[in-house]
Amino acid sequence: MPNCPRCHQPVKTQAVTCPHCRQVLKAHGHPGIPLHRAAGKEYLCDSCTYHADDTCTYPQRPLAKECTLYHNRFQPEPQVIQPLKTDRSLRFWFERNLTWVLLLGLLGVSFLITLMR
């Protein structure tokens, strides 16, 4: 459970405001949009990835103390494991042609029953 940046009391992860001090924790009142705040007199832009590569479009740049776009450039990005393309393409082909596969299977079973008689 994270702590409130103002009163340091534990709050739920989906809480929009702190129940103790009413500090706004999520941007625009939406629990899915985190609101990042600078600690002390520092600005968020000093350590932001988007400020470093000059792709930030935030109007308060470079003096932003609160930001919804912030990503710390000193933290490693999470690695996303991609499934093998052959497995994915084979699965999609099978899903697209499921009717034909079932029809051929039924035809094959019918031939086996005919041959066994």
C-alpha cells in the first residue's frame, strides 16, 4: 500500500484523494491516471525521460512540480516478453480457418469409419 506524499499515511492504490488530508493523488479524478509530484524544491523535469529526449509537450515544462506524463529516466524500463511470431501467426491462421479444419477433420473421420467396415 503506498503512502500519501503529504501526511505519509497508507492509502489504497486506487484512491483518488487521501482519506486523511484530502491531498489529490490521481489526476483529473480518475483512478487510472497517476499524478507524480516533485519532492522538495526539485522539479520533475530534471529527471524525466521525456524532458531529456525533448518529446515533452507539458505546458509547465521545465518547471513542473506535478505531472501525469512523468517517467524517471534513471529507472530501467520494464522488459516485455513478446511471444514467438510463429506461434501467434499459426494460432491466428487456425482461428481464421477453424471451419475448414473442422470440416476436413469430420471428412477424415468419415473416411476412417468407411474403411473399417
